[in-house]
Amino acid sequence: MPSSKNTQVHTLSARNLSCERGRGSLFKQVSFSLESGQAMIVTGVNGAGKTSLLKIITGLSRASEGQVSWDAKDIHQHPETYQKQLLYIGHRAAVKAELTVRENLQLIMRLRPSQWQATEMTMGLVELAEIIGLRNRLSVPCGRLSAGQQRRVALARLFISHEKCWILDEPLTALDVSFIEVIEKRIAEHLNNAGILMLTTHRGIRIDDARVITLKL
Amino acid sequence: MHLFLFILQRDLKLAIRNRRELANPLVFFIIVVSLFPLGVSPDRALLSEIAPGIIWVTALLATLMSMDSMFRSDYEDGTLEQLLLLPGSKVLLILAKIIAHWLSVGVPLIIIAPIMSLLLYMPEQTLPSLLITLIISTPILSLLGSLGVALTLSLKSGGILSSLLILPFYIPVLIFSTMAISAAADYLPVSGYYALLGALLIMSVLLIPFAVVAALKVSN
Amino acid sequence: MMQFIHKYGSPKYFYEWSGRWAKILTWATLVLMAAGLYQGLFVSPPDYQQSETVRIMYIHVPSAWLSMFTYMVMATSGIVALVWRIKVAEIVVGQCAIIGASFTVLALVTGMLWGKPMWGAYWVWDARLTSELVLLFLYVGVIAIYSAYEDPRTGAKAASILAIVGVVNIPIIHYSVEWWNTLHQGPTVTKFDSPSAPASMLIPLFIMFFAFKTYFFAILFARSRNELLMRERESSWVQQITKELK
């Protein structure tokens, strides 16, 4: 498993974020601050704006007001430092249906931001497939996998990630109980390695209570 | 392997896996060109005079039709988000996607066009100019078309709107290309037109990808 | 520079100073229009070639010129909107698109009315009219993309990108249409420079230029203020104004 080489403390903070959509506003004046080793679970009813908030935190969208900072620097003015440490897994799996499991994993291993830090590949493709339980399906086009299996491919990113900031939108959708456990273990490892986590979920997720902050939209 | 080549290779692979859809713009091109003799007149002199225009306008429309596939699949399955979150400049990556698209759509068009030109009685001496203008200009069409798609990616009525936005920008390309072919028909010099089109190509390659990246950020 | 933009761009401040200027400009427009039209329609001499119909020029040429100018303002506003994310600039982009399209339509219609007695046809594919037509397409594109987005701020960003790309393309399109036109020996509707026009024709023309310009700014400010009130209706300064009006 990748281990952290630096023990630098990071902070992810948001100040007075407001999001307007058309007629009204989704949320106003959202502020928080997360430090290495902390996790935030964002809750709220459907349509409350959880996905929008996460997108704003990643920098994909912009809030109508307010600021997001990584290590005290605005993420839009210093995007590179943040993006190098950011792993985002959105609602949609980012898995290409026409490509096989092997090809999608190759893509994932090639595209991940921490590649840019020229860290050596600490895991092989087959090993990664083994972890997500799809070693026997390497040549299957992902379009033919079940929803749960596709999500496993999407979550493979977590197992090769050196990034310190994870932002996950409904990561546990369609997963079965045994794999959820695997994910929870990986998350605990990430937080132990001074990682930061922000996620939304409809199902419960087991994370050490001491580390968790809940944000209700 | 540099990320640029990686993305180029990936997109080409995806295009090959989806090759049935690639054929659609080509079939469109063939059918629409054939409509003109049917709708106007099969008169040889008339057709050979308006042939460059017919081929070119139809090529424009066929290119526009094929554009939607450029970003839509990546947008819908979330891959585009991942690309946009990569540190560093995304301009080269987007350029890789556009090149891959041109290779899979523009190049077949260039290959089929001379055959269609036979149907329209285009004189032989115009064949080189037809090919050269297509080779220089179809990348410009792909570049501009991708801007239209990028601007309308998140909209429901995306396809037709993006065509409306981009067609006016196609006009200079259309004019210079057809003028080149008409000049070639009269054995007049064409190199000036090629130079102009080449200049447009260079400008587009240098500037449009930046606009496309900006538009993709808006659409996400 | 940044502070300048932020100060003049802040919605409340913009509302106030544009309100003052809108009034001044409206009066200026009325005066200039009256003077220009009087000069143009009654005082200036009929052209020896085109007789009375040349008078359409006093409306056609300024509106064509303004249609171009409006695009420049729109593109500049688009840059400000994209780079500094100023709400007022976003509104201006949208309004310029509508106003510019109107000028273009006016130029086209007056061009057609001018063409009919001259050339016997309402429409001729001369370089100037064709360029105006393409300009109209560009404006319609900007309007279409602006309104296609539900969220007006996103729509403004997309429209700004399109406007900026358009502004780079306009000279290219003009050039290519000119070239196309000379090659096909088309007629020219709007040449009035040979023989060179006498002062009695130029003076009303310049007056009309200024009249159209002040009209443009007056209507831009008036419409932008309106839209600004609509968009900012939740904010305190707008609530204040509506209270005072009651």
C-alpha cells in the first residue's frame, strides 16, 4: 500500500460559500475547515446541493460568493498545488464502457495527478485488479459489468492514490457489504496518513467518530 | 509516454470501438451530395460549375453532424471532469482529442470526397485543389466545431444550437476553399488561397484550444 | 485598474452613475437626432446620381457602423466578465447582443430599401450587406447561447467566450466576403466615396453618427439598469429603492 513520504499538515477550508441556481440559492454562507486526518460527511436531502458543494470544493464550479483554500491559498489562484493533491470521484463513475477493465485501469493509473510528482508505481495492474476483486474480469468491457462492479473500477483510484485530499460523491453506491468494508479500511488508512476526506453518502459509513465532522445542507 | 499521445491513442481506440457511428456522417455526405443533381438538374455544365460549393457545404454539414461525439461520451461518464482536474495545462490534452476526432471523421471525408466529385462532373484539374483544401481546412472545421460542442455540452438542445453558433465562422473557410477550386478549374494560380487557409489553420490551432478549455469549464 | 473596474462594476454604484448618464444621454440623443434628421432629410442636397433615395444613407451608414461598434463593446465586456467575473459586465454582454442585433437588422432593412430603387432588387449580395448578414448571425448566436442556459451567470460566461472568438473572426469574415464579392463582380450599394461627398452631406452624416452613439449608450444603460434591478432584487439596496418608490 502506498505510504506517505511527507508528514506535512494540510488544511482545506471554505469561507462563506454561497451557491445560486437560477431563481434561488442552494446554500448560503457555508464555512468549514478540515485538517489532515479529518473527514467531513455532507448530509442533506436530495437536491440540497451536496454535489454542487463538492464540485465547488474541487474547483470544477465556482461559488457565487466565498472562497475555497488549500493550505491557505485560494484554489483558483493557485490551482496546481491543489490539483496535485486532489482526488475526486464524482457521481458518474468515469469508467469507459467500451474499454476493458484492464484498459480502464491502465487509464486510471496513467491519469492520476500524483503521477506528476514522479512517484514510482508502487503497485502493478494485476495487483490492483485483485484488490478490487476483478482479477478474473480483466478482459471484459466495462459496459458489461454490473453497476457495483463498475463502481469498483472507479474506486480503484483510491488504492493507488498518493493524494492527500479526497473528495468523494456517493462513493458507496451499488457496492456490496464486503467491498464497503474494504473501502472503509482504505479510508481509515488514508486518514491515518494525514489525508483529508470529504464525502457525501446516503448510506451510513463507518469512520472513526473522533475524526468526523458532519455538515448538514 | 507523454499524456498528449496517451489521450490521442485512447480516443482513437474508442473511435474504432464505436466505428459503426463513425459511418453516419459519411453516409450523410454521400446522400446529400446526391440530392443536388436530383433537386437541381443533372446538367453537366451546371453541376461542374457549382460542384465545389456543393461538396464544401455538404462537408461542412457532415462535419457538424459528427461533432457531438467529441466530448459527449466523456462528459456523460465523468471522464471529462477527471481531465479538467489534472494539474497543468489542459490545452494539449484537448488538442489531442480534437486531432483524434479529425483523424476518425475528417480523414474518411477527405478520402470519399474525390469520388463524390466524379458524380458532379468536377473537371480533373480541380482534384488536387479539392484534396489540398480539404486537408488544410477540415482540421479548422474540427477545431471550430469542438468549440461549439464545448459551449453547449450541458444543454439539452445542444446539437443544433452548436451548429448555429459555428456555421458563421465556417464562412471564410468555405469561401477560400471554393474559390481555390474554382481557380484551379480555370487553370489559375491557387497557392495564394492555400496560404490563406494555412494561416487560418495555424491561427485556429494556436487559439481555439484555449477557448475550448474555457468553454468546457463553463459547461461543467 | 482592478480597483477602477471593481468600483464601477459594483452593482449599486453602476446603477447610480449610469442613471445620471442615461438622462444626459437621452437628451443628447433627442437633440442630435432632430438636428441630424432635419439636416439629412431636408437641408442636404439630393445626390445627382441617386436623387432623394440617398437620404436613406443617413440612417443606414450610422446603424451599420454602430452594429460593429456594439460588437466591440460586447466583446470587451465579455473579457471583463470572464477575467474579473463582474456581474454588470455580464449583463452588458447580454444587452449589447440584443441592441447590436437590432442595429444590424436596421442596417439590413435600410440597405434593402436603398437597394430597391437603385438596383431593382430588395436584396443584392454585395460585400457590405453580406457582411452585415453574417454579423446578424453572430449576434443571434450570442443571444441564443446566453438564453439557453438556465443560470444567467453561466450563460453570460459562455456568451462571452463566443463573443471574444467572434471578434477575432469578424475581420477575417469581412476580408473573405470582400474578396468573394470582387471576384464575382457584385454590385456595391453602399459606396458613396466617388465622387467624394460634399460637406453638406458629410455634416448630417457625422451628426447622425453621434446621435446613434448617444442613443446606443442611453439605451444600453437604461436596459442594463433594468436587468440589474431584476437580478439583484434580493439584495438590500434594491429593496431600499423599491421601498422608496412605494
